[in-house]
Amino acid sequence: MNVDTAARHVVVVGGGIAGLSAAHRLASAGCRVTLAEAGDRLGGKLLAGRVADVPVDLGAESMLARRPEGVELARAVGLGDRLQPPAVAVSAVWTRGALRPLPKGHVMGVPGTAEALAGLLTPEGVARIAREAELPPLRGDQDTAIGALVAERLGREVVDRLVEPLLGGVYAGDAYRISLRAAVPALAEALGRHTHLLDAVREVQARGAAQQGAGPVFTGLDGGMGTLPDAVADAVRAAGGDIRTRTAVHALESGAEGWTVHTGSGPLAADAVVLAAPAAPAAALLTGVCPEAAGELARVEYASMALVTLAFRRADLGALPGSGFLVPPVDGRSIKASTFSTNKWDWVAKGSGELFLLRTSLGRYGEEKALDREDAELVGLSLTDLGAAVGLAARPVAAEVTRWRGGLPQYPVGHLDRVARIREAVAALPGLRVCGAAYDGVGIPACIGSGQRAADEILATPTPARGTPGGTGE
């Protein structure tokens, strides 16, 4: 901790998991922290709810366990004993009229061998993968779209049947636009040491195999990932932090003594600001103080999606296989995935009683109008696809539609260069940093890491204290 840390007042703008993580880091280091969230709740895309009185996640339901930030934060705020890997993690791909096992031995859908995708692809598609060795060597020093690279090297079937549905589950995006360097950095790095894509994939797979003893790949929380934000907020308050919902920030003003954060309930004087808002509101706030960063942020695009959570009587259902399935866009279905929540999570199963809960997701980049349909229509589309995929004919006893409009930032080719330009411009202003899903990754650990990075940079940079202890200036 810097010697002047206790004298600092830092305002965090945005109460998603990135902003909460930044506030937790700062408060734990002794700063006086005020977090301002425009909405009436905390957590962003993490949301706990109930369907048919069964507790369930209505937003993100799991996080990557082998990236440490999420697990470490959960433990730090007292949720370590509630970390829970999936009880069942056997997924399928619903394509070409059947549920087909999700292949092992791939990196975000990119296989290391042709045999890995046998059964999922046509024989012609499998044979096309094996011919990559005949292609000219790759240049691994350029950013490229994942879909374009994989289609060129291994054939479009790999993209359409596996890469697209896997990326759709993470970004709700288009594989032919998403940056390899931004979305799958480990593979992009390995390509710098290989001249063929399959060889680079096998290197990444070997590294992953070496980590298998480190525990499960993904984890959730007993009670839902939606319980994490409130636990972090409680820890911030316990450290002296002030968390305010329904507190919209309208403008930022930089002066000789620090920052003034203008809110609907009055100005806040701060020594430093962490801007943890999504790209569009962040751009609006930066327009007057950092127009270069504002211009870059204004060009960040988002995808929207909806989650349809359904509760059925167990007695009305046959056995549903595994933890769920993915749906390739090329098959023209309405849903892009389904998760059998009662199968996947022990905590949901224990709370379900005589009910069975599952959810579907709908919506991809460029398909925002699909979310304008009535709830009943989205439920009907989900039931139609579930009937075709797994023979589900039962009617739900309860349904909940959760729309995440503008929920997932897109990472097109050039995204990392854009982020670098934003950070360079912001860093020129003392006591200002940015964080969130628009920068370093959309997963929960990535967002947590982004918030912690912003906080650490604030802590590492001396900022002039205001004239009064704590510098409230309110």
C-alpha cells in the first residue's frame, strides 16, 4: 500500500462485477471508496432469481476456474466453501438433425486432429481437416478473424458446426468477425511458433493437459453466480466503502486538485476515478475529458441475447441427456443453446424438488430484433426447438424470460489495438482508469481481473490529496 493510500477518495463508476472488484481492491488497500451504480441493483450480468420458487441464475452461471481471479475473489469474500463445479459436464451439439457428442480435443472448437471431429462433421469435412499439412505455412504475426483462419486452414464445416456455436455461447458473436488474438490468445500465441494451425492447437492442448490436476475447468457457486456481487459489496462496505445504487453519473470533470464526479444527487470530489461502465456510457463520460478514448469506445459494438428459464414437472419429462447442448447457427434454429440446469448443478437439483429446470438462450450479433418478440413467443420458440432436439413435449409450469440488451461486447479484428489506444489516452490523465468486459475478456474472471488491474494502477500512481482528510468535497 502506498503511504498516501488512506488519504485517497476513489470513485468507482459502475456496479458490475468489474467495478465491484475494483472497489474491493481499493477498499482493502485502505482507500476511501464510493461506488456509484445507475441501476437499482449490483452485479451487471450476474443475476440470481427464482423460477417456480426454485433459486437459479438468470445471468452468467459459471466461471473459468483455471483463471484465478474469480475463485480467489469468491474465497476472499467468504464464498470459498460454496464453490461448486458442475455435477454433469457432458454437452452435445445439435446439428444435422441429431444430438452429437461435443468433441474433446479442441481449442474453442478448433481441433488438433481430424479424428477429433469424426461423427460431428461429414466424412468430407473430416477429410478436409487432414489436408492442412498440404497448405502453405502460416504467418502467425497478424491478427485475423477466427472463422476466416479456420475456414481457410480446416474448412468451413469446422467453423459452422463447432467454432460458431462455442463462440456464440461466449460472445453471441460472428466467428468470421471475432479476433483470434482477443478471443483465444493462447492459440494466437502458439501460432507464432508454428506454421500450421493443427500443430499450434496441439501445443495449447498439451499445456491444458498439464493443468488437469489443478481441478475442474469451470466452477459455479452454490446458490448461483448471482450471489457473488452482493458478497463483494458487503466486503467493500465492511472495509468502509460507500455503495450507492440509483446514482447515475452525468459527467466527469478534471481539475488541479483531482476529479469531480457529477451525479444526480450532487457532485463527488475524488482523488481518482475508476470508470467501470459499458462502452457507450463510458464514451459519453469521457467525451469532455478524453475525446480520443471516447471516440474509440463509441465504436465498440455489442450483441444482445435472451435467456428463457423453464420449470417442468419431473414426472412429465423423460430423461434429458447430459448438461445440455449447443446449436450451430447454420442449422437455422431459433435457440443457440440449452442448459439442463437440474442435471448440471447439484445446488439447483437440491432446490428443484419435483421440478426440473432448464434454460435456453436466443440472440446473436445482428439479431437484436428477435428479442423484441413477446415473452410467450420466445418461450414457444424454445419449446419447439427442445421438442425437435430431445423430444420434449411437456408444458412448463413456469417460465422466466431475461433479456440482456447490449450485454456482450464484440471483439472484432483490431480489438486489442483499440484497447491499447484507449488505455494510452486515459493513462495521460492522472487518477483515471477504465475496466470492464469491453477490454480484456467477457468472462467473469477476466472482468474481475480488469477491475483489479485498474485499481492496482490507481494505487501505484501517486495522486495529490485534497485539502481535507479523505477529500470528500461533497
